[in-house]
Amino acid sequence: MISILDEDFSQLNVFLEQLKPSKIFILVDENTHQYCLPKLLGNLESEIPFEIIEIEAGEELKTVETAAQLWQILAEFEADRKCLIINLGGGVITDLGGFVASTYKRGVKFINIPTTLLGMCDASIGGKTGVDLSFLKNMVGTFSLPEKIFLYPKFLETLPFVELRSGFAEMLKHGLIADSKHWEDLISINDLTFENITPYIERSMQIKQEVVEKDFREENIRKTLNFGHTIGHAVESLFLESGKAIPHGEAVAMGMICETKLSELEGLIDEKISSQIISTINHYFPTLIIENFSENEIMNLMKNDKKNSLQNIHFSLITNIGSCVFYHSASDKNIKFCLEYYKNQQN
Ligand SMILES: NC(=O)c1ccc[n+]([C@@H]2O[C@H](COP(=O)([O-])OP(=O)(O)OC[C@H]3O[C@@H](n4cnc5c(N)ncnc54)[C@H](O)[C@@H]3O)[C@@H](O)[C@H]2O)c1
Ligand SMILES: [Zn+2]
């Protein structure tokens, strides 16, 4: 499923040779057009005709409206069911492009070539595709696997630091829920540079891949990947709605701090370990200013989250570094306490 690309992208050329799609559509945003597409096109040896489709960068464009425009463009190019969509970009491109591919003509094949750290370690893997609906994250989507994921870590050379750090949050999450050694390796990194992080990308991908293989439709263990995301997604949606979208990983880092504290309050993890985790995350990530959002707003968003049912908010929480429980229903009182705890860090 995951293939690591050599400098000449030979693995991609072999794949295309075998698949023989009728046409290729390469979906990029303005940044991946500039920084990543030349490398891809420079190595593409295929005779198969291709088109480049560019959208503006940013989460704001991960919408049903953009998906509709892309369906329209595919139809105008007379894309048939044997075409291939190559998603070349971060999580926005792979989520959106995967969604469009999995719905256009009831589904055409697609591959992901992630170009952000978050895309490599998380979004490109696992077959969740989708778009946001009225600022609610990933409300519409499908479970559809890409034919393949191609990894080329050097794409990260041009990724801004803030985006690199965003992906690092998901890597830390993988360590916390599944592998204490991975966590230790990651926190030994002082400077978050692409060179320092690259050696650990494959382990992070593997953790995600293993969890997804056990539970593709998120009925049980896949829920552990939502650690930090129940509170994180609610806050991310509020920032998005206020016109100040923040990188996904910053919301996840905030969510992991709150949900680590919650794990402690719910009696699942030692106070000492919880404090150590929280101070580590704080060492890498800025504290988000969430004063403008009321606790009720955040609570309501969590209650409406598609992962919750019957108004109970369920969490994936950690019991130690490297182990996790899921479907844990926490008390409203403890959830509110965690939000207060986070806000007080700002003072
Ligand atoms: N499907 C999943 O399982 C899953 C998992 C995690 C996150 N996600 C989704 O992923 C999205 C976030 O992904 P993201 O953080 O990659 O965001 P993104 O796709 O918006 O990329 C971040 C920024 O980096 C730019 N960029 C991308 N590659 C670059 C490169 N090589 N050099 C320079 N700039 C580059 C982009 O243009 C963009 O401005 C969110 O929508 C989130 O919901 C999905
Ligand atoms: Zn995430």
C-alpha cells in the first residue's frame, strides 16, 4: 500500500504502467503546484494524457462547493471510470481529492502523494475522505482507500515550519496511543526540522496503517486515533468559523493537552505521567487563545460530532504513554474542568 519513492519516481512509473488509466488528473493547490509538481512531472515517463487541476490552498476550500466544481471539471474533460486522480498535496488535497474520486461516476481510482508531514503520517492513510460542511469538520465523506500511497519525504524541504510542527502533533499522538519508544524518539528531537523528523515518518505511518487495517470502519480500535481530536476538532471548527483557520495539528496539540488532563481526572493515568506529557506538548506548541469561545459552544460542538451518539461525549483517552482506551464517556464536569485548565495555562 505504501511505497517509498526513489529520486526518479520509478515506483510511480511502474505503477502507472501496470494500471494503464485512460487519463490522469493531478490535483494540486497553488503551493504544491509550485513546489512539488515540477519534481513529479520531471520524472513522469508515462505516455498517458494528463491534466493538472489547481485549487487555492487552505482548509476554507475543503467544501462541498469545491467538490462540485471538481466533479464539473472532470465531466468537462470527459473523465471516464478508468481515469486516475493523483492527489499531490497535504491533507486538504488528499481528503478532497479522495472524496471527489470516490464519488465521481460512483468512484474512480486515486493515489495519494502526500506533501505535508501531516499528510504523510496521517491524512493520506486509512481511506477517510471528505469535506467540511458549514465549518463543521469532515461532515460529508466516504471510506475509500487510495490504490497506493507514495512517500517522498524530501517534499518537506519547502514546507513552512508551522506546517511541519502541525504534522508533528499527529506523530506525537501515534506515540502516545500506541508506542512509547516512538514517543521517546520524537521528544528527543530539539529542533523540529525536516531532517530531524524524517527518520521517524515511516514508523508513524506504520502505526496508523496497522490500526486502520484492524478496524477500517472505525467500529472499535480505530477510535484510538481520535485521541486529542474530540476537543481539538471542536476548537478547530470554531477557529475556522471565526475566519482564522489554524493548522490542524495545533488544534490536536491543544486537544491532546485537554484530553491528557481528562485521562487523569477520569482516573486513567498517573498525575506524574500526565504532567510530563502536557509539559512536553507545551514545549513544542503555542498555547491557543480560546478565550473568545464559550465552554458551551465547545461542548455543543462535541455533542454534535458525528462520532458521538445520544448526547454522550465519548473520548479516546490514554492510560499510559503508548496505551489507550476508547469509547470512554467522560463527565461534563471533568470536560469543562480541562478546558478551564487549558485556559489558565495562558495566564
Ligand atoms: N483523512 C484523514 O484521515 C485525515 C487525518 C488527519 C487530517 N486530515 C485532514 O487534513 C487536513 C490538514 O492537512 P494539512 O495539514 O496537510 O493541510 P494542507 O493540505 O492545507 O497543507 C498545509 C499548507 O501547506 C502547503 N503545502 C503542502 N505541501 C507543501 C510543500 N511540500 N511545500 C510547501 N508548502 C506545502 C499547502 O498548500 C497548505 O498551504 C485537514 O483538513 C484535516 O481534517 C485528514
Ligand atoms: Zn488529526
